[in-house]
Amino acid sequence: MEIVDRTENKILNRVEISFKWQHIGKATPSRKDVMNLVKTLEPGSNPELIIVKDCNTRFGQPLTTGLAFIYSSEDAMKVEPDYIFKRHESLRTGSSSTKKAVEAKVEEVVEEVVEEVAEEVAEEGGDE
């Protein structure tokens, strides 16, 4: 990946990176791939605060260009429209909706196990 332009936008509290990625002999990079590479190119950046926009691949060319925003805080990200957050939700490793879904499933399984153990104890009568 080659950084074409890097701008610090102090008004919006973000770093704006225009990039160009030659992927000769490889598949077109996904947004997740782009986010991971941007994270490595910008040390200290939080992957939860990276937004990839305008990611375009030319037909018949192994060239992808785009724009990535690295925000300084979650409050600064509020300038982005809701559809951008929905688009990036599945790309984030620690997204809150995924965590909530996993926690709910864990609670459900724990409740089932507790009920099974309680039934076994009740059947045995608890005498030893």
C-alpha cells in the first residue's frame, strides 16, 4: 500500500489517508484488509476508530484506491452517517453488538447447565 496523501484534520479530530494499493496476482483486498494495513501504517491508532471510505478497484486492473479516516475518539466519529457505522460493524473485532450476542448465548448455555445439574442433584436425593 502506498500513501498518496496524509492530512491531519484538526477540526474533525481525524487523520485522513488517501491510499493506492497495487495487488498484482492477488485478490482484491477487503475493507478488513485495508483497515488492518491502515492500522499498521499509522502506529498507535485504535482499530475501533478507523473508517474506510471510497474504496474503489478499477475493472481489469490490480489497483485499489481509497480514503481512510482515523479518528481520535468515539465522539469525533459522530460526524459519520449511520450507514457507515453499520457497514463497519461486522469488520470490527470487538464490536459491541457482537459482544452482546456472545454474552447472551453464554448466559443461555450457563442457565441450561445449571438446570441440568440441579435436576441431577434432585434425582440423586442429595444423600451420600
